[in-house]
Amino acid sequence: MPIQLKQFTSPADEKSLSASSHVLFVLPPDKPARMPYGAVLEKKLKRSHSKYSDLAKTPMSSDLPHGGPSGAPSGTPSGAIASWVVLDAKHNAFQRHTLLRKALKTLLDEKPQTLAIAVFGDDAFRKAAACDAFYVVSVNAAELPSRKKSKDKPMRLKTIALHGWQESHGYAQIQARVAGNTLTRQLTMLPPNELTPTIYRDKMAKLAKDNGWKHEEYDMKKLQKIGAGAFVAVGQGSEPQDAAIVHLSYSPKGVKKHIALVGKGICFDTGGHNLKPARYMHGMHEDMNGSAVVLGILLAATQSKLPIRIDCWLSIAQNHIGPKAYKQNDVVTALNGTTIEIVHTDAEGRMVLADTLTLASREKPEFMMDFATLTGSMAVALGDRYSGVLGNRPELLCKAMGAGTASGERVSVFPFDEDYEEDLESGIADIKQCTLDGGADHILAARFLSRFIEGDVPWLHVDLSSSNRKGGLGAVASDVNGFGVGFGLALITRILSE
């Protein structure tokens, strides 16, 4: 159920906040002349040996006194709490979102049912601050999967009261982004016994029905029949053999642009015959995060009614050990006829994506983008604060950087030079799946994937090294952060504006 938004154009004062138990003050670099509970803030700053400008680095919270700062009864509830944060024009979206997330933590930890946001400053500042604050509050108030036993019904935020700015659109696009991000996190966080390929496919069928998407599946029998040997090599190791490529399509009337999104959906990754040790197998139910990001983008685009055709292709499988599981030194033939020498069975993501990219490119979209938790080397290169992008058009990479900055979901560009592919030369097949040397595997993986795109379609590959960061990232406080939904929407918006 969406959060109810109440908007008030007038700046907040102590009277309008008198019934609020949790208040977020979003302030400009220059301290407002008149601000509710200003005396409370001044005392807290003095006590902590801080200045007003320090709130642009470290937000601050304090209890609000019963009856207001003067001590006279004013109706302010006893135990009310406020957080103060300063946003600066020098801050980029990631910095603003991070500051707001930190300012909100103390408030949201108490699981309030209502929360007040009070923005101050000139019109331009209040407009931007209200938008950012509404997004960060909403995305962190989302209900996420939990299997903890509790006698009490979990409390959730029901109402946001926004003071100091009002928008007639009610932040509909922000709410769509929140819905997409929430779907991505909810799916990614499900335990693997609750999101097998069969269950996942059923969930996608329901999403398609609820949102009016066209729905098509390529199951293992169909994939074997059409010769998708790269995907089948991975899927055949599981019992039951319930792997599939799922095709969902959003196509409103009168659209002129057409894009394709591809997502890696490995519901659990053991590593196959090259079995992962326990330390690295833990958390491998999240290896389907790329497909969840694609579903989140599709949901947000649908709710935003974006005028663009989006075809989503989702590679849903598990990487298991079994009598039929693929092995090192196997040679398999992909859908486009390319023969692949298997070097490491834990490089299954690029195998399922290879045939999926071929199917997607055959629909001749104007642009393709895939999302995948693909390589450990990208995490080594960037850590878990950024995700990496590679692609076959320099102009796309520039747009990707801009979309990452604008959305607060940062990406870094990596080389994509042709000579890297020399490392994938095979003596017995058209190409090696990977090498055993490690090194620049994130670049080699992208070069490998590019071999399966037909028709020279403009393409961007997103390696999701920042899909999970302990303590949250940017706007989002949960470890699984839904990275990619905001970035993807920002990039699609740029494509639409061309």
C-alpha cells in the first residue's frame, strides 16, 4: 500500500509541527532566519562543539522538549524527535541521498507511522530538497522480506507530511522509482528455497498479468530445440530442469523508440563442478539480482507511463552439480552458432546471458542494456560503492556516466578494446568462456558477451558490483540496495529526450 502524502505550501512552524512525533528538517547552507525549534538545534550544536555548517557533513538529531522550547504548553507531544541536515549546492545526488539517509536513520529506526519533512530556503532549494527527501524517506520505509517470528504486527510508515513545498504531480515518478527499487530488493532478498526458477517464473507471470505486459517463456525443451546450447549447458545441471528465458514486453500505443533490457537471474550459484567454498557460496541466492533490477526498471517505467517499448529478457536458472551438469573442457554451441570452450563452470552468468543477448538482439532494438552480478574482478576493481559499465559505443558510456551522477547510483567506465579478446582465443573452439588467470575478467566477460549480439546493436553492460553494501549505499539503508533501477530509469529518460 503506497504511503499517503500530505503537502503544505507554507513553511513549517512549531504550531504546524505540534502533532508530529518525528520531524526531518532539510536546510540550506545559509541558516534560515526563522526556524521551528531553532533554540533546540543551537543547544545541541553548542553541546557537541559543532557549527551549523557541520550539518552539511554530519546530520544531527535531538529530542524535542514537551511543550516546545519555551516550556509553555503548545501541544507538542512528549518524546518527539527531530533530525537536521544541510544540503549544499555543491553536493551531487549521491551525496545528498547519503546525508538524508543518515539523517533519517534515527527517525525511521523508531518505526513511526507518520513523519514530517520540513524544507527551508529559496524556491529552487525547497523544490529540489522536497523531491530528494520524499524519495529517501519512501524508499527506506518500504516493506522488505523478513522471516523473524513476531507476535506484533510490524509497524510501517503510513503518512508523510511535507511542509514548505507542494507539487501537483504528487511525486508520481518518484513513487514509481520507489516501487521498482522495492520490487528489486524484495526479490533479491528472498531465500533460495523461496525463489527457485519455477517460483520466480510464476511470480513474473503474475507481474505480467497485473501490469499488462506481454509474457513469453523459452523453457529448456524449447531452448534445446532452437539450439541455445550456452544457456542449456548451465540449466541442464539442475533437477528439475526448470530454467528458462522469460520475455516480458511493455509496449504502449504510439511509441517510436524501442529498447531491450537483459538480466542475469541465477537463483542460486554453487559454482557447479568448480564448487565455491562456503565463504563465497554464502549469499549466492542474490546472483539473480540483475534480473530483479530489470523487473524493477520495467515496473517503474510502466507506472511512470514512459512512452517507449521495453523488451525484457530474463535468464532464469540455477548453477548446480549433477550428472548432467556441464564440465571444464566441454565444448558447446551457442544460439548464434559460436562454439565455446568451457574453462570454469563458475563463469555460468556469461553463458546464460550469451543466448539471451542473441534473442534480444534479433528483435532489433535501438539500444540494449544488460544487468548482472557477473564478476568478482569488478568488485575487486571498484569495491562495493560503484558498479562498472562497458559498451560498444563511446557516446553510450558518456550517457551512462551522466545517468549515474544524476540518479545517485554511480558507475565507472572500463576499457573495451578489441585486443583484450586475444586472451579468449581457443585451440578447439571459436572462443574460450573465460581464463583461469583472473586479472581483467570483468573486461574479458564483456568482450565475450559482445560476440553474441547480432546486428551491431548499441549495447551497454552493467556489472553490479555495488548490489549489496553493508549499511546501505546512497539513498538506501538496507544492504541489498536495488542499485540499477534509478540509474536505468535516468538513462532511459536521456534516450527518450534525443
